[in-house]
Amino acid sequence: MKLNPTAILLTLVALACQQGDSRADGRGTELRDSAGIRIIENLRPPEGSRLDWRIGPEPIVSIGQVQGEEPYLLHLAFNAFRFPDGSIVVANRGTHEVRKFDEQGTHLRTWGGTGEGPGEFLGLTRVAPWPGDSIIAWYGPAYRLSVFDSNGVYGRAFDLQSSEDAIWLRPRPIAVRDDGTVVSIHDPENADTVVIDIWDGDGALVGSLGTHPGREVIVTPTGELRGIAFGRDLVRGTWGDLVVASPTTRYEIRAFRPDGTLVRIVRLEHVPRAPAEADLEWYIDDQVAMVGSSPGLPEGFIAQMRQSLQSTQLASTFPAFSAIRSDDVDHLWVREYDYPGEERPAPLWTIFDPAGRVLGYVETPNGMIIQQIGEDYILGHTRDELGVEYVQVWPLERWTSPDSERE
């Protein structure tokens, strides 16, 4: 029997399509589609290599002073963002104020303050850009949201319209998408699951990513929830028009549409590593250090805390990564995990392009809590050796080879 080569070829192509499209891009990345989900498998960049991007040796803007005028004395200013015109908006949580500075770091205006009136805050949490060059701020304990124009003029306030009555069970805003929808999380069972929802600008529910595994805990015989040393956490955030929700148990970034449809999975080569008993002592020291300097601790509290932590259960493996952040041009930055006793001199991030293909490693300034990554800058919060707080802008230069943008 004579076989038709064309028919054979078409049959093989059809079979391949049924099994999902798969191809390699020549850079150690394999891309394939499975049931409508784009899966990107990446090889790890060479150890010790760095992406050919440059962060300047010093900040180009620094807001904060040891002594000076009140607007420059920052307290718990862990959240800030930069407008396209270069102006910077800071949530100064210590005074429950929003402070705006120009592109040089000169104070322009302050609004808010403690109170329950329009434009005031009880427990300011975060600020974020809002459509139309406006500003949105959310604050506790009920996680109310207020909208201001770019000059701080109060516009309106709204709540996320949840059926939960208990404040601690209400949805908590964590991010605002470019279209003005709000991403929230809540743990209805106050345990190890997290629900991620999407709300419109009036507080109505418009989408949900459903339930995801949250912080790994165990329940003691007395009913107490106790964390696991080096246990699982859930990283979440936005990536372009998608929402990320990924447990840290494996190096896998899962990105969803607002309706909850999983559309992208990005993986990086990773060898799991199990913690040893010696790592538990490091964990205990770290937990004690976080509360040890708190004023007013009862006598013997630290000793009791240390004794209690001795029975903490170890996770089966260390987290695969620590955190994620999407920049203003839709690259995804994933912070590498620092193993106990092996801390790096500076935070190390793995950069993925907007399609999820790995580009390489970048180091960021040590001690900086990154708040925003623009096309040519990084904005973050840091402290000096005296504990004085600063919000700083550091220059970022990106060099991209033609291959790195290739589809």
C-alpha cells in the first residue's frame, strides 16, 4: 500500500495540536499551551550571573531627614508611589497622613490625619494611583477606601460590599488594577486558606479567583493556630492585566484573569531543599528578634516565647521564592529565597519578561523595601544606621538584546 506523505504530515500536525502546542525558544525556555493555559518552563540562569541592567550607585531623589520640617520626618512610611510626572505620594502611616512631593522631593502638600471625617483616616494602610490621575487610600479597621484628586482634594469613599460582619473576616484590599478594580483577600475560616476577590470602583463584587492555600499552620490540641517554620505562604499581586496567586512551595507563578480563569503558569528550574534541625534555632532567633525590642514586654516574656517556639514544626522544604513584584512595563520580578545563614549581600531578583520567559538576575539596594519599579527607576523605603526613614528613587537602566523581546 502506498502512503501519502502529505496526509501523514497533516495527521501528525493534528495529533500534536491535540496534545498541546510546545516549542523551545533557544534560550532554555519551553512554551506550550494546555487546555487554554500558557505554560512557560524556564531553565535557571547560571549561578553568579547577572542581567545587564544597572541600578545607579545612589538615589536621585531622597525624602527624609534626621531633623527638619515635619513633612520630611517620616514615620512608618512603608508605602509610596510615583506619578508619571515624577511627583511622589507617600502614606505616612505613623501620622495617618498622605504627603505629596514634587519630582525633586520637595514637599507640596499634606492631607488626611487621624479622624473619622471625610478625607481622614483611622489606621492608614496604603495609597495607590487611581484612574484619572487620582489617588486612592485604604485604611482600617474596616478597610474603607477613599478617593482624592491629584492635589489631595477629597472626592468620595466606599466599602467593599461584603456579607461578613466581623471586621477581621472582611476582605482586605491589597492592590488596585489599572482599570480601577480592587483586588482583595480574606480568610473566611481564619485558617490556612485565602479567598481572592475583585471589586469595582463602587465596592461591588465583579470577579473572584476563588480559594487558595494560604499561610501554612497547624492546630494545637488547645485549638491554637501555630505557624510552621519556613512554611508555605501565598504570594499575590498584579501582573499587567492579570492577578497572581501562587504558593511558595514550588517555583511556579500562577496568573489568573479577574474572572478566576487560570491563563498562565510560569515555572523556573528549582531543586527543593529541606530545613535541618539547626535551622529551627535560626528561626527561633529570628522570631524573638522581631519582638525583642518592643517596649513594655513583661518580665520573662522572651524566655517563655523561646521555650514555646522549641516545639515549632519544620516545613518539609524551604520556600522556593520569597516575593513578587510587577514593574510598570509588565516584567515580573521574583525575589529569590535567602536560606538561613546564607543571606546575600543584596536582595536577588529573577526577572521574567511580560510573556513569562526568564531574562536573568538583578540585585537591588540592600535594606530597601521596594514599592514601585518604573521603566527607568526603583522607588522604595529604607532606613539609615540611626533608624531614620527615607523614601528614595534610584535610577534603573535596562539593556535588552533583540532576542530577549522575541516571541
